[in-house]
Amino acid sequence: MANKPDTQVLIIGGGIGGLVLAAICRKVNIPCKVLERTRNLEPVGAGISLAPNALKVLDQLGLYEEIKRSGQPLKKILIHRNTTKWRELDFSDTERRFGYPVYSIERHHFHHMLYKAAGGEATVELDSKVEDIIDKSEEEYVKVKLADGREFSAEVVVGADGIRSITRRVLARNAGLEATNTIRFTGRVHMSGYTAPMPNLGPEELGVANWLFYDDSILTTWPCIDNRQWFIGVKMADPNSVQEKNRSVWSGTAREMINDVYGEKFHPFGENGMVKDVVNRSERIIASNVYQEISFASMSSGRVALLGDAAHSMTSFFGQGGCQAIEDATELANLLQRHFSVPAAERLSGVDDVLIEYSARRQSRAKDIATFSGNYAKLHTANLPYGMGPLVRKLVYAYMPVWMWMWYLEWLYGYQPVVDAL
């Protein structure tokens, strides 16, 4: 009798996509294990946007009620050009149209929800830094080697290990390609934070976001529970600076860094009408470089697959990075469940064929959304060809009817994958 693998599905990376895949595997009785390189689940990031295209499967997993208790649905967006109010964009119809609203929730809290749904410490191996992946056709299982000398075997390995994915680098090396990720530094640094409740805000501000377009920068704030604010500012950096390009998350980020750029600018939710009134209520501050995928290779090779940022990093301007990882995990889990539900002797194809089908299913949509996210960033920052940016931005944000926004978002929010076996 052949040796059994350590697990059927081995997931590299305990971020959003990896934990969602593990949670689904757990629901449909596919043995899995998650290898996460960090020693502790510490707070990372500020907030996260969960859109209808991700919420349906989270609802299936039994997480939606907790999201509703801990998150805040988006009701409307106030759009300002400097201190001039352009309009109020009503998003209250999103739930009726798509079945779910857009929620903002603290990222760390959401991460812990997924960790628990994935099985916690019974599933997730912390302090597990992957060093190599060995997928030889003559061997029955894929092997994963860790930096501490441990080895794991599985029928399939999934790289959900972010924009600097070791999985992707190994696949490139095995294919005889340059073992580097094909991400491009956009020249932008995102500075974000998550605040304590704002005491000067009341019930009328709950669910209200702000998009602020200044002469030299932009800032967005998203509503979170109890009138907490999740803010994202954008600072331009030198795109040719090697030091900046190699720094994903900035260390030692403080309120002063953000206030130096935005502090004295207008914000309608500031107690004194300034951004610093919001920033100074921050419980957590983070700054990180923004990258974008420039080459969309196959999302699988042999018995190894990629999902989320490891496969298709994108700008965060429309809040779809996490949502796309959740879509990937759902589609991949469906194919794996269908494959593993058939006895091994009766399967008509190998798991590598399953992963090829997964790549074919996800490749086009992931590329389209990454492209959309990049183009939306150009619109949002008024960085369009021939100096048309400011005019086009004003036409879209100040005058485009709400029904056109909802009509356009149908392709994005109307696609809601679910776990077939559930």
C-alpha cells in the first residue's frame, strides 16, 4: 500500500485567500493544512472591504452574521473637491440589487474570523517558512520543505502567499524562467489607519464614506462600526528608487507621517474640519507600497496552484484584492471537491488537469479586474492621457447618475461564486 500524504491539500500562506480555502475544505471534508510563516497572528493592515461578490460564499460558511455585527454597510459616499462638495453618491440600493451591501470591517478581526473557520491551530501551522516545493511527476505526492528542516507532502499544493510569493518563484525556477515575481511598483504609497469611534459623529454619519480630491493628493475614508473610520491616503514616491521599491510595508509608520501630507487638509468628519482630527484618533497606522501585476502567467503548474495576490496582485483602489482571493478559493475548492469525491481508482483525470481547469476559469476575470483596478486608480487620481484626468473625473464623480454606477457594477458584484457541495 502506498504511503499516505500528510494531507490532501497543503496551503502556503495564512492570509485571506488561504484561510477561506481551508475553511471551505473543512466544510466539504477535504483534509488540508495551512503553512503560515509568521509566528503570531498579529494585526496587519487597517480595514478591508467585503463586496457582494465575496459575501455570498462567506454567508455560506456561516460568517455573515458576525460580519454584520462587526462591520458597517456602506450607505453613501460624500465626494469633495478640496472644500467644495460635488455630490452625495447613494449606495443604499446595493443590497437590494445584489443581495448584499458593501461592508467595511477591521481587517485583523476578519482575519481571526477566518482563522477560526479554518480550524485554528488544528489546521494552521504558524512559524512555517517554506523554502522549496518539489513536484516531480514520478513521485506520488508533492513535497514542501520548510526552512527549519520539516517536510510535508500533499496531493496538491496551493500558494496563497502574497505578492512576494515563494510558491510563484519556485514555479518560475522549475520552468527555467527567472525566479522573480512580475509585479511593478506603481510609484504610490498607501498610508492607512483604523480609528477609535469618532465622538463628534452621530447616527447620520454611520455608513457614510468620504472621497476627497485635493490639488496635490487624494484621501478616502470608509465607515466602520461605531463611527470608526478606516482611511487611505496616497503619497507619490520615486518609482525609480530601489530602496522604496523593495519595501512592501514601511516600518515605524506614525501619525506624523500622514499628518505631514494631509493633516491641515479639509475633512467633513474632522471635529475641526481637518484630516488630522481623524488621523489623531487612529488606533493603528500602516504604510505600504502599491504594486500591480504586469504579467498574468498560468495560475497552476503541475500539482501546484496559485491564488490571490500570489497569482494576480492588483491595486487596492476598488477594494477587490481580498474579494478576488475569496473568489479564487471558492472556484478552486469546487473543482477539488469534485475531484476528491470520486474514488482514486475511478478518476478520469489527475489533479494537474483539475488545476489547469481552475486556471482557465479564473485567469480572464482576474486579469480583467486587475486591469479595471489599475484604470480606476488612474481615474481616481485624475492621471489620464492628454490632461483629461480632472475633467473625466469630475464628469464621473459629480454627474454620472447612480443607476449608471449600479449598472456598471453588475459585472463585478453580480458574479457571486458559491460552494457547490453546500
